[in-house]
Amino acid sequence: MTAQSNHNQRIVLASRPVGAPTQSNFRLESANKPTPAQGEILLRTIYLSLDPYMRGRMSDAKSYADPVAVNDVMVGGTVCQVEQSNNDNFQVGEWVLAYTGWQQYAVSDGEGLLKLGTEPTNPSYALGIMGMPGFTAYMGLLDIGAPKSGDTIVVAAATGPVGATVGQIGKLKGCRVIGIAGSEEKCRYAKEELGFDECINHKAADFVEQLNTACDKGIDVYYENVGGKVFDTVLPLLNTGARVPICGLVSQYNATSLPDGPDRLSMLMGTLLQKRIKMQGFIIFDDYAHRYNEFATAMTAWLKEDKIKYKEQVVEGLENTVEAFAGLLEGKNFGKLVIKVNQPL
Amino acid sequence: MTAQSNHNQRIVLASRPVGAPTQSNFRLESANKPTPAQGEILLRTIYLSLDPYMRGRMSDAKSYADPVAVNDVMVGGTVCQVEQSNNDNFQVGEWVLAYTGWQQYAVSDGEGLLKLGTEPTNPSYALGIMGMPGFTAYMGLLDIGAPKSGDTIVVAAATGPVGATVGQIGKLKGCRVIGIAGSEEKCRYAKEELGFDECINHKAADFVEQLNTACDKGIDVYYENVGGKVFDTVLPLLNTGARVPICGLVSQYNATSLPDGPDRLSMLMGTLLQKRIKMQGFIIFDDYAHRYNEFATAMTAWLKEDKIKYKEQVVEGLENTVEAFAGLLEGKNFGKLVIKVNQPL
């Protein structure tokens, strides 16, 4: 797969996954490299972002966005370089943030592209800490979570791009931050590198006891990105007036049926009432697009001053995308997961 | 029970109800009429308010307020007249809003009493439309529900003191208001007298279909005061960005165990996320005491201009309190339920 190839490798949705997605749900195809018409540009994908929300696009259940059609290329955020240009607004070699999906090349008329310059320091950051995950962490925590100094914040997927950012911003705001992650290694990283006060392994046999002990003053903000068992454990620990921004429910995305069990919904509603709790779902660009500049200014400064740390896991080659994505839903990645699709020009 | 009696009839909690409260959970006692000491006043209860939250006080489950101890007088809001005064701030015959509970008389040092004047037009309104239920309706709808003109509002217990006020304020704000109530008579009243656009009988066999039809543009604000089956029906109808103020869960107050069933909690969380919905519990005086004057000013004007209608159901005699309260939890009352405990002086 070199710049001179005339092929466009791409991954299409072959069938809708039931439960965890597998290789058989996708098809790696080789198409002709597209040719930009007058006014268009050819985008060369350098980085493809993999994010949990993509599981929703593979299903035809009603959601906040339309599903990907079977036999269509899977969607996804990308960082691309302009390889050919028939558009005066774009120069060859220029970097852009795009949404060209799981493929090596795409054409665009330039609409909706965010320019990243000709020599960006960390172009892939536009898919992570400076992009959707970072922005989601920032607005969900600060606008809905509204943390006050001294509050206890709990966040799961603590070393993922959202959780790691939530926790570090929480520390900057003077809060006590408790992370939850899926391995001892991740927990160590959250405490030693990210500065979390505690981080608890949800696979530990005494997870519930550990979380209760760590949250001895209750929980003021629970940043919800996983759902399931973790939420059940958090619910009775929420303090009066707690806030629960809901940005994702990763533990539920592969669920094929709703588990039986006692009526936890009534428990939740009773808790919301008695403790005057606010829970609020949000979709980052729908709700907060008008505040992106505020976020970008703050985050740029924090990164520059090394107040926020950011970890990426880069997987080489489009052909490894399906395996990497399946692992993402199981918590196998460590840091923001991106696929390196092509070498830069 | 005349003004000259030396007895104080009172109702104490004899045992904690399991499920629906019955007569055997209470004891009607006759004590001596209390004598006010220097600086104290004797309060003669004229009206006792009965409200669903009292069911919570009968249980020792952890809640936002301490339970009533067994053998103590049941708590409750009252409108009283001063029958004797050893306190220069209070004159005999003056009316006050108090919290003296299920009894004919009580003494007070005056602290926490709200003066209602010497000849109030509708003294019992202080327990309803001008008091806790009216204030709850107003702040929950306007502050958390934040209705915009053209929104669809759904409220259950539509002829109760909270629901009726929510719906009428919703109409004043230019919204489409759908009520839910427990009889055809109540539904007629909600539409013909209160001006609701629709009101649906939740005991109708085709309740779900009727609510779906009435909410053909979805639901923007669901004012939650009942929980249970009604919430299940409302959940899939909530629009993107909907708001759900939670002021009560009456249908659950007598529940002795959580029903088994599919995991509706996961459904709720998924809905909150995908539709970016805000749910928020609130306890009226904890959250909004500082805005009581704003409410009182608005409501006084609305009542004067006949823009808001208010219905009371007055039951005569303290001895009928338990039966009336049990009926309240089953939806048997029609309008704000108060007990007339004594005749005015």
C-alpha cells in the first residue's frame, strides 16, 4: 500500500453483527482509487479513529444517527492529507480532519473538512484529545457534571481517551478523582501517570468493596461511559445533588438481550428523587458545537503546560481494523485507539 | 370536638405499614389539650394536609427525611388558628401555616410559622395551590422542565394538586398538555375545566395506544410524579432533548418488593444517552426555597385572573384521616385532599 498504488483498500459492512462484531461481519475490498473531479480533492487517509459509538452504526436499531447500510464503507473520523487537488482552497500535502471512514482514499469537495495545517505537530490528536473524545470529556464534566473543588468524581474506562481526560480535568479543578479500569497495569497508569487519587480494577473479586472504601464520602459526579455492573455499584454511592453526565454505555453495546433481574429502574428513579440527582445524556457536537473553541483553547494550553497527558495506541494497517475494533469493545486497548492507514506523503 | 374540649385527639403511628397502610398501623388517641408556656401559643388545627410523601415517613427505609418514630404523632402540614397566646408576636384568632401533624392541637414558640393574617380568603390554599404542591408544580415544570411554546407536556395524576397546576401552567406557556388520570370523570374535568388538550384514563384497556396517538409529536417534558407503568409507556415517546423533572413516584410508595422483569434500567440509560435527555429529581424546599416569593407572586396573580383553577376535597374529622390517606395512594381522591380537623374559632 504505497502512495503510488491505484487501489483503494476499504472495509464494508457485510452483515449486521449480533453481539460482538467479528471478521465475518466485514469485507475488505479493493476498489479503484477514486479520481477527484473539478473542484474536488483526493484525500489520503493517514489515521482512522476507532470509537465505541461505531458499534451503534453497525446496528439498525433506532439511534441518534442513521446506521451504515450493508455493503457500504464503515464510517469514521479520519486525519488525511490532500494527495491531489482540483480545488483552490486546498494544497497538496495539507492535513485535514475528515470523516471518510474505513478506507485508504476518498474524494471530497472540501465541505466539512477542518484544516490542520501543512506540518501539524501531532495530527492524530485531532481524533483524540483535541477532537471528539477530548471535547466530550471536557463539556460533559464541566457543563453537566459541574464539579466543585473537593467533590469526588468517579469515571470508568479511566485510561481511555474520554476517561483519562475527565479525570485529569477533575484534578485540575481540585476534585478527588477515582478511576475504574480493567487491569492492574491500567490502574497503575491512572494513578502514577495521570494523577488519579485511586483507580480500581473492575475485574477484582472485591471491586464493590474497594469502590465503597475509595468513595467514603460518596460520589458527587459520576461520569457515565460504560453502564452495566459499574453503574449498579455506583448508584447507591451517589450523594444528594449528584450529577451524572451520560456520554456512553460501552458495556451494553454488544448486548443482544436485556438481562432479567430485579427492577433496578425503580431503584434508579427512587434514588434520583430522594437524592435530587441530575442525569443527562448528551451527544457532543449536537449539544456543544458552539463551545468547541473554548475547549480547544483550554486544552491546547493544558497540553503545552503538560497538565494533561495523552496516550495513543497506534495499530498499523487498515487490514487490522476489525480486530482492533472488536478489542476496543472488550477493553483490550490502552489509550486512544487509531489505525495508521497510509504513510504520510 | 368543640373549642371548649380539654382533649387533644391525635393519630400516632402504631406500626410501620407493609404495603398499603391500614387502620391497624395507626392509633387514634385522646391526650390532654396542651398548655402553652410563657412565650408559647396554642395552635388549633383547622386543616391538615394529606400528601403522598407521608407514606415515606411511615417507613424506616433511608430517605431524604427521617421517619416518624413508632408511637409518635404523624407529621403533616397544617393551617391553624391561634387559640391562646403567651407570645406578643401572635394574637388569638390569627391564622398560620404550621407543621403540627395529625392532631387537633399543638403548642409552638412561633418559630417556623408562616402568618396568613386574621381573615384569609382561602386559608387552606396554603396547603395546596399556594403551598408545597403548587410550588412543586411551578418550579419543577418551569426550572427543570423548561417548556418552550409548542412543546408537548405529559403529566400524570392530572387532577391532583401538582398535576393540575403543572398542566395549567403548561397551557399558559403555550404548550400542548396531555394529562393522565384514573377515571373518565377526572379526564373530563382535566379537559373541560382545566383546559388540557387531552387526558387519558390509565385504566383504559388501550391506554398505551391512546397515549401514543395523543403524543404524535413525541413528548418534550414529562413531569414525573407517579412512576411505574406510566413511566414505561412514556419512555419510548420522549423526544431528543426531553426533560424529566421527578417530584414523586406515587405508584411505587406501597411497593414491598421490586417486581421482576426485563432490564428496563438499560433501556432507560440508552434512551437518556441517545436522545440527550435530562432527568432530575428535586425536593422543593431544599432546592428552591429562595424562589418562593417569585412563585407566590405569579400564582396569586393567576388565581386572581382565574387563569389557574384549583379543586379541593375536604374530608371532615380527624378520625377519617387514615382512610382518606390510604385512598390518596390509590388515586381515590379528586383534587387536593385536606382534613378539616376543627371548626374555625
